[in-house]
Amino acid sequence: MAGSVITQEEIARALGSLEIEPSRPVIAHASLSAFGYVQGGAQAVLQALLQTFDSLVMPTFTYKTMLIPEAGPSENGIIYGSWADANRMALFYHPDMPADRLMGCIPEALRLHPQAQRSMHPIQSFSGVNAADILESQSLASPLAPIGKLLEMEGWVILLGVDQCVNTSIHYAENLARRKQFIRWALTPEGAVECPGFPGCSDGFEGVTPYLEGALRRAQAGQAHIQAMPLADLVAAVMGLIAVEPLALLCDRSYCERCEAVRQQAASH
């Protein structure tokens, strides 16, 4: 086991080799298992990020609050009435709700950090350290506004052991490109709340990578490949792709309701 163990300091050195100014805010997506065996687990990866960058944000989404009604707006990328069992199991949103397990254990470690703050969206919250202005920009109507704030601040995206398919910032660029967004509903103590601005499918997002080669910086930490890119370059690449090819970055699954809705939107223009 000794030869395959990676430490916090080794991860921090890999992050430092990306040569990103520490003052630039970072939104990170990470998989703990991608590193191999990390001494100290998720906390070690989180501390490596925090010792490298002054401001850190990660998504801490809470999908367990979501409901699907019996009826709703048309062309909404959803099959109404299809979640009867899931609706019965939905949880009321509260500010201390753990991040969804799909987010991974590192965002949850960030949420629990004593200096962390969290935005208040009942489905698409973000947590961060030294990121109050970023988090406070979010509203129910603009769930991805924190990414817009990061863009204003010349922020970076870092992928640690994951690919572009989990890169939430691509959804922000899709929104800027006027790609169709959706409505979802969340269970809260005040009742079911309508949440506009819900993004589409991300399964095709790896297709943006060839268009980022001049902007990507790479490092290796244990078994994990690390990629970093300026948020401005990512947004420009995605918007440029969609301008040329309106169906760019969609998945190829015939049963994907959200990608099909985007195709229908494109066909109507």
C-alpha cells in the first residue's frame, strides 16, 4: 500500500504546478476515488485546495428535494407524473442538508468546513470558503449566478479526477448562448417551490475538450488527472461551439428528454 498512498502535500504540489494565481477564485469538481488511496481522505484533498487557492467554491446540490408534478409546462424535458415513488421519498430542503452523494464526498467536506458558507437554493446550492460575494449572487431565478460572478472575477475551473461531464460551468455558458433551460420543483417547508433555470443534460460535455487545448493546464496527483482552465476561455469555447452548431455537446441517448427538448428548440429556429 505504501507505494500507492498520496498525501495532502503531494496534491497541493500538483495544484501549485498549474501556476494559477492564488488570488483567482476557483470552482472545483473532484472525485476522491480517482486519486487512489489518499492519506486523510476527502479532508486532505480539500485542505490541499484551500492551501493553494484563496477562494474555493464547489456545487453542493440537493436532488433529494426534487418533485415531479402530474402536469406542468410543455417542452420541459420531463415526463410528468413519472416520479410518484420518488415524490413520496422527497425530503424537505433545509440549509444543513448534506450535498447529494452524486456530488462526492469532497464537496460535502467543504460544506462542513468551519469557515464555509452555503448559498440557499433548494436544489442547486454552492458552498465555498472566502467566497461570500460569489455565493450571495445566487437567487431562485438565477441558480448559476455564482458562476457568472466567478467569471467577473477571472476565476478558474479545476477538474480533479473527473472530466467535463461534471463541469457545471458549461451549463452557465449554455445559458448565455440561449440554450433552453428547464423548470424543476423542490420540496421546502413553505411547500413546493418552482425553480427555473434548471440546466440540461451534461453527458456530452466532454466534446468541448478539443476546443480548449490552448487553455488547459494539466497535472497529475496519484492516479488522478487534474485539468484547469480559465472560466472565460471555457465560456467562450462553449458559446462559440453552440453558435456554429446548435446541437453541440448534447448526448446521443434517444431517450434523453432534456437533449430532445434542446433539439426541438433548435429545429424551430
